[in-house]
Amino acid sequence: MAVALTAVAATTRSVLLRDVDHRVDRLLAQETGEFANFVRRGVDPRSGKRFTDPDPLLKLHLERQYADPDEELLGLVDRGAGRTPAKKEQSRAPDVDHPLARDPAGLRAVLGSPDATGTLDRPGGVIRWSKVEIGAGEGRPAAAFVVAFHPEREQAKAEGVFHMLLAISGVALLMTTGIGWAVAGRILRPVRLVRTTAAQLTEQDLTRRIPVQGRDDIAALAETFNGMLDRLERAFAAQREFVDDAGHELRTPITIVRGHLELMGDDPREREETVRIVMEELDRMSRIVEDLLLLAKAERPDFVAPEPVQLAELTADVFVKARALGERDWQLAEVADTEAGLDPQRITQAMVQLAQNAVQHTVPGQRIGIGSRLVRERIELYVADAGPGVTDQDAAVIFERFRRGTARRGSRGTGAGLGLAIVQAIAQGHGGHAELGRTEGGGATFTLVLDRTEPK
């Protein structure tokens, strides 16, 4: 703003000084033009004829003129080399401090100049002048009509306007700086609060939030930052819970293995039984670790690799694979005849996990249905069993990690409670979710609800 205000003031000064020059040029041209016209057409009132002597010509013309306050009108007659020209002036003295008429050196310089107009730089000030020469004739000396203008006063007015603009600009700049400082402080206060809050955040305390005021961009920034803190707090809480649960689940098989090894005797049959139990626990630990690694991969963007898949064919493949999980009344309930962009391996993994879960909570001969359908541009793949169903208490947490149902009849599962969490992660990787419903006639129905993305 300082640069802009200075540029405006400097431009105004330049324009005003240029206007002064133009007005002086017009005034000089006007005065010399009037005298030249008088020389061509004027007559001596005493003889009624054209002027033959420059003295009466200059005297008569000067008597008829009225000079401006900063202007001098002179008639100069050459009196020979080195001598001050004879001058004729108006009766009214010019209103200037250092008139050209009182400057012999200036008079000689103007009369002796070969130019018709020019600028005379004197100690007493600069003069803009213009002249009309009257040629010397037989028995008469050379003479000239001179118009001299003193531009100091007009230039001083332009300089005064320039300095006034600088003063006004300085005051405006100070006022604007103060207002801008105050406004910027109010605008940036939430930003400083964001920085302060971020500096105070620790892994142990993620509860601080930024107060949101207004509906501008700063408020949107504060809301975004608060949302980030919410996600960060949930992530840290989930991480702590995940580590605690994983430690608990792995601690149990480790304790069992250590206890059996410490109590193992020399009896070959006892040693064989101990080895069998230890191998089973090690296998369970291996499955827990594999499931944990799979859930960790679910956070990566390349967890699923969609490709064009015929949903009817995929459903039939899942049905064939699931039939080998146990002796149940397997039924292919329905299939959706459409093509969609899915990851067939991940979908098969999730559906087989649901089928395995249904086998664990049913008895031989009970019905398990597998199917797929298209509902309002969304794909649903489901596994419905005729088991005891899921209690409302279990249904609220059944898709969380390390959660196992507590009231399902006939359960013989020994998993770590990660199977349904993996199913949910696969569904979310496809932009959908897994949900639990009730089977008509009793039982539970687990469904993968996925967006019907166009195959690429």
C-alpha cells in the first residue's frame, strides 16, 4: 500500500508539472502570436501607415497588453555588441521577485539567442521565454518582442499538492496499518489457537478441541482440525485397545504352552500329548498373527484390487467351496445376474469366513443358505443359517476385533474373534459394510452390502 500511495502521489506531481508546462507553452505561443499578427497588420496611429521604427511599434503593443501575474512583456532594442539592450516595459511592474527586466545578462542572453523560445536558468530562478524578432533595416537597429514567464509559483503549487498527497497518504497508511493489524490479529487468532493446540497435544491427551466461531474459512479450518483430532483420538484409542486385546489373546496360548512344557514328564504317551497340545496352541497363535497382519493390510489403499466379476459365477464358486466346511443342508438361495467391479479373492475370503462362522454355530443337517442379489443399485452377498441367532448384546459388538458371541447355542469355535472383523474390513475396502440380520424362521444372516461399481 505504501508503494501504491507513493506511486499515486508521484504520478499526480508529474501530471501537475506537465500541465504547468503546457499552460506556459500555450501562453507564450498566444502572446507571440498576437504580436506577430500586430506586426503584420498594425499601423502607426500618428501617420496611418505601417510601422517603420521598432520603438513606437513595441511601445504601442505593450500599452495594449495586460500581463499575467507571473508574466513579463518586454520590448528589446539592440544597442550594439556587449551593451545591455534598450528595453520597453509595461507601466505596471511585474509581480515577480527577480524580473528579467532587471537582469542585464539575462536580457542580452535572450536577445542574442538564435532560438525563438527557450529556458533561461538564472540564480534568481528559471524563466521560460519566447520572442518575435523585428529585423534590422536601413538606419534602424534590430529589436524583439519578448514574453518571459516565471514558473516557480505554478510549480510550487504542484509541489504543494504533491506534499499534501504524501502527508495524506502517510496518515492513511498509518490508519490502514493499525486497522489491518487489528483485523489480521482477529483473523489469525484461530490459526494461533490451532498452532497452540497442536503443540499441546500428546499421545496421552487428545481431548483438546478448538472453539468454532462464525462460518468463514477460519471456522472451516477449525472444524477440519477438530475432525482430525477426533479421528486421531479414535485411532489412538483403537490402537491401545488393539494392542491390549492382542496381548491378551497371545498371552493365553503362550501360558498354555509354557505350563505343559514345564509339567511334561518322561512318559512317552504324556510327551506325545504335550507335543500335540503345544502344536495346536502354536497353530492358533499363527492364525492370530496372520489375522492381525491381514487387518493391518486393510488400512492400505491396495488392500482390494477390483476387477470385472460375474456375480452369479462368483456366488456359485463360493457355494462350492463352502460345502466342504461341514455336513450341513447347503442351499444356493439366489444369484444376481450382473457384472460388477470387485476383488474376487477378498470377497471369497469374506464369504467363506461367514460360512465357517455359520458352520461353527449350527449342527449337522441344519440349513445354511448362500446367495447374492441386487437391491437398489447395491450388491448384497449373504450367508443365512438356521442356528440360534445372535443376542442384541452380541450384535452391537460382533464385528469388532477380539469379540466373540457369548450366547449362541452349539458354538464350538476356538478363534480369536478376528474373523468377522476381517469380513467388515473387506466390505469397507469395497466401499460398503457388513451387517447382521435375522433369518426367517430363526437364525442369523450376515450380509456384505457393497456399492455396485462399474467394472473397469
